[in-house]
Amino acid sequence: MENESRSDISSLCSVVVLNYNGKEFLTRCLLSLKNLNYKDYNVIVVDNASSDGSVDFVREHFPWVHIIENKENLGFAEGNNVAIKHAKGDYILFLNNDTEVDSDWLENMVKTARSDSSIGIVGCKMLYMEQKNVIDAVGFLYDEYGFPYARGIGETDHHQYDYVADVFSAVGAAMLVKREVLEKIGVFDSKYFMLSDELDLCWRAQLAGYRVVVNPFAVMYHKSRGTFKKSCVMRSWIRFLNERNILRTLIKNYSGLTLLKILPRYFALLFTEFLLFVLIRKDLALADIKAVLWNFKNFRETWYLHKKIQQMRVIDDKAIRRKMIQKSIKILLFRRLGREFFVS
């Protein structure tokens, strides 16, 4: 599946940079990693069969970086899983290629992870590359239907989020995960390809008793949807992945009793959206149908994973849902539709 350019990959923290045709982003990202104050780390670039010369570029200009070459585009989930097999650090930090990090970014994230044995996953403050005083996200919050809300998104950064806080999920563009967490709950779900993979991982970590926190003093800059635009070209495909993966996440992680309460409301909401899409964007309506059919087809496997996850849970769904944001279905509906039409 992959060809690893070097075999000796060991350090306290392994920073994994996933790349797919992202040569234009790599110089800024890797130079910022090279200039970190924290030194007990290594960098792994896992390349998802890029055709833009990314691998040769990294070999020539960043020989200190370890490279793993996948023979096909495995997406975010399985691409990072490949790197996990080779990374030997006590902490594994997943980082998008369209980013730049401050010199003390890694030190602050590791310090937070070390501060409390109950902390399993650590996120950071993400600012826009184009507007470095505007917040992209300071962790994710989620509603009970699996829809995300990025803390602080679009706000001018006045340090209003400058405190270490529990969140429901770190942002997949930059998240540190303790190795012990992955060994206990498993890695990313390879069926996701991309989208909601960090939600699923963070949800499972919380069910196993770990906290997910964000340290806003660890600062990075993110080019708005840079990697995303490289990976997806059709909005209907994005819609399909969103709904497919969210539904699978709900089925896997909620208890059976909670699913009996949540799923009817979830499908009612999805059906309302579907009817609106029939009038406005029929391709998105079709994507909803495909997402549901995919989950019916794969239900047996999803339910098998559900049972495994429920066996390891140490907190109940009441505790999980207290960590979620509470929004009315009306607000949720307009927010979801707004993302489909107005987020580029």
C-alpha cells in the first residue's frame, strides 16, 4: 500500500502532515515546523499519490522529513492511519499541509497533554492565514445530530478564548492524540475518507473516559479550505460525505436507547432538507439519498463497530449530551442549509 522512504521513525512527538497535491503549501508548513522551539519531535509527510511533484520536492528541500508514499489517494482517515503504523512518538499530531505554526505551538500542545492523565486529545487556536487576527476555530462544538460549530469562527481575535477549555472535538487540521488513546479506542474510521473523522475519534475518546481540550496559546494559521479544495471539486460529493459520515458516527457512538430518540428527529430534519433541495439543488437531494442508502448497505458493519464501542464506554449518553450545544431544529436547519450554499 505504501512505500516508506526511511524506517527509523522515533521521537516523543510525531507530527504527521497529510499531503495530496499540496506542493504549493509545503514550504510554509515545513519551514514553520523546522523552526519549532520544542525539539523532541519528528515530521512525517504521508503523501496520497500526489501528481504535482510533492514527494520529490520534499526530498530535495526538506531531507530531514520522513516520507511515506501511498499508491492511491486514501483520504484523510486512512492516509493518517498509514502514518500511525510508522509513527513511534508518545504523541501523534495530525496537521494539514495548508498551515503555518508558531514556534511555541508544539510545546504548548505537548505541555497540555502532559498536564493531566485524563486529557487524551489536544487542539489549538486556528487563525486564518489571510487574516491573522481572525479566528478560524478554537475547537469544535457539536449538536446532538452531529453538526459542528467552530468556536469563535469569524470573530476578531481579542484573546477572548485564551483559556484551556474542554471541547467536544479538536479540529482535524491540527490535533494531538496520545498514543495510548489510539491503542485503546482504535484509529480513524477508514470508511469516512474525509469529514467527521475527527468527530468520531474524539467522541470515542470521550466514551472511553478521556477529555478533549483546546489550548489557545498554541497558535497556528490555516489557509481557508486550501487542502479541502484540492480534495473535493463537487459540492454534491461533499454533501454525500457529510451526511453519510455523520449518520455512521451517530449509529456507532450513541447507545441503542439514545438512537431510538435521536434518529427519528435526525431523519425528520434530513427529510425537510431533502424537500428543500429538490426545489433548489436536485444534486444535493440525490446526495442525501445516496448517504442514507450507503448506511443501510453498511449497517451490519456499522452496528458491529457500535457494539465494540459500547463495550468500552465508561460514561453514559447523558454526560455526552451535556457536552453538546443545544439548538432548536429551526436554527439547526437554517444553519445547515446556510453552510451548503454560502460556505465556499
